Amino acid sequence: MDLFKNIFKGDKVVWVIFLTLCLISIVEVFSASSTLTYKSGDYWAPVTQHSIYLLCGAFIIVGLHNINYKWFVPIAITLIPISMLLLVLVMFMGKVNDASRYIPLFGRQFQPSEIAKFAVVITTAFLLAKGQTEDGVADKTYKQILIVAGIICVLIFPENFSTAVLLFAVVLMLMCIGRVSLKKLGKLVGALAGIALAGFLFLEVTKNADIQVLHRFDTWRARIENFMKTETVPPEKYDLDKNGQVGHARIAVATSNVLGKGPGNSVERDFLSQAYSDFIYAIIIEELGLVGGIVVVLLYIALLFRVGMIARRCNKTFPALLIIGVALLLVTQAIFNMMVAVGLAPVTGQPLPLISRGGTSTFINCAYFGIILSVSRYTESLKDAEEAEDPENMQKELPPLGKNAEILNENEDILL
């Protein structure tokens, strides 16, 4: 028992959420990988590999949650230029599913955008904490965040539109929580809306153009047009060859019930090419029913609420913004993946965090949990010091993000 306490330190609720997501992941990846087992001829290979990824991810969590959260800042700042270089390099790599998103590394595929997301969120939290003033966030800090996040998102955008949009959306939410003025954010959102409108018009103008550098535009246009269609198509006239992913995902959801068909009994997994990744939530609903689907949603929501509770116990701005940022990144991606699976958003290539099969994304998502647990250990140390009534170690707990919060801006501490 003492061994487990020494290994699984930090917030117990976060650990339970992580382990539950891993259990669901192993069961559903094992069931949803029928297309991979057919190609490889090995029934156990996909789930064995995925289980190894999760086990390695667990070691990442154990390692990171024993590190003081302050050390994540130099790591992230170092990764910013590295991720920029890798994002440029990946554009010249071979295409997978008509997109260049991976770099071969030791016989495996490595996704630089995941490293970039990790670095941007931590750097944004650090800059927001450092730039706090009595009137909100300093103008210089606001510009620094836009430059860093903007460059990374522009580099991600050509090959992974949805990842760039979700990352910048998380940065916007983090800036709102971090006391950037609503006037500035309003202007920024207005400018982004104008750019989006111009982008949609450009998609229409270049509909029949054959431009190599814009090779992903046809895919984006088709997905948006399919999502925007309002006419009802009879089942017998639905083209499953053209819209197979969406069609079979909807069939999986529609043929489910309250309790589902049971683990391992999915039918649509054999027709969904990304059943173990982008559309795994549809398989979860088909096999575990509405109950299973709701449980998965509640796990992510519970994670966000729990992180909020941990953040309120922080007496410094940076750790609070840090874990809010990584939690928003996890939960926003999860919600978008689930919306795609049930037909509430256009098709994208966003995996379901910790549940979908994948190497880079699994490791990075585990790193996010390690960061959350590291900060939770810090808040527990504050609580222990308070309970011990040690005048030297006790620190007054302040809500760092509220209107009446004390603005911490000592340069020697940098709000860490």
C-alpha cells in the first residue's frame, strides 16, 4: 500500500479519471482495430502496441508529476523553436491520408503538432502570469502571446486545419481567464471572423483550381459542404462509398440503444477505416450504448471541474493557468471529437484523448495529466503546511484569477 502511495501521488480523482479512460481505451481499441488486424494478420498486435503506449505514458505521468511545475517553463520555451522547425520539416514529408503530419522516427511516426500544442499552452500560461498588472495583462505580453501562438498555428494550419483552430481557441479561452481585456479579445475575435469569412469565399473561388500548395482545400471544402447540407437523403440513396466515414458512424450510433451491443460486438468497426482513432466514440456508443457514451463525456467534464478546484487552491497565478490550459486542451479536443462522431461538427482528424489509438498523442496527453498531478501535489503541500500551522511554510491561499485577487508580479519569482 505504501508503494502505491509513493508512486501514485497527487490528486486521486485525476488518477481515477486517467485509469478509467485507459481501461475504456484498451477495451475499445481492441474491438475497433478489426481493419488493422485484417491487414497484419495478428489479432493481438494493435491492442498490444496501444497498451505498451499507455504503459509508457503512465511512466511519463509518474516522472512528470514528481517534477516541480516550475521546470515545465524552460522545457516549453525550448520546445517552441524546435516545434517550429519540425512543423516546417513535416511539410516536405510523405502524405498520410492526403496530409503531411508525421515525421518518421525510429520506425514510428512522430507528429510535431502535438509537441507544438504542448509548448504553446505552457508558454501562454507563463506569459499571462508574468504579464499581470493591476489593470489586467500588459499590452507587451498580449502581443507576445499572439506572436508565439500565431506562428505555430500558421505552421500547423496547411496540413492540419482543425488542430490549428482548436489550439488557437484554447489560447483565446486562456487569455480570457488570464484577465486579457474583453475589448482586445473582441477585436481579435472580430478579425478572426473576417479571416474565416474570407477563407470560405476563397474556398469557393478556388473550387476548380489545381494548385499544389492548396491541396488540402478540396478536402476542407467537401467536408464543410457535406456538413452544411440540410436535405434529407433516404437510406437507400445514401452514398456510403463517397461518405463512408460519416455514414457508418451514424449507423453505429443509430443502431445502438441504452446499453449497446456489448464490448466486442460492433458491426460498423469493419467499415470505418478510422474506427480506432477519429471515430472511436461512435464505436463506444454502438457497443456501450448511450450509458457508455454519457460516462465518457462525464469523465472529461469531471476532469475539467476537478482541475478548476485544484486551480482555485493555487496561491500563484502560473500553476493555476497552467493546469487550466492543459485541461482545456484535453477537454476541447475530446468534445470536438465526440461532436464529429455524432454528426454535430464537420469531419476532422482529431483523436479522442487517451482513448483513440496513437503514439505521439498518447504520450503528450499523458504528459498533460502529469502536469496536472504535479500542480495538485503543490496544492496539497500548501494544505499540509496550513494544517501543520508552520509559520515558515504556510502560505495564504488566494484565488489567482478573480476580480479581487492579489496581483503577483515580483520579477524574482515570475509568478511561479
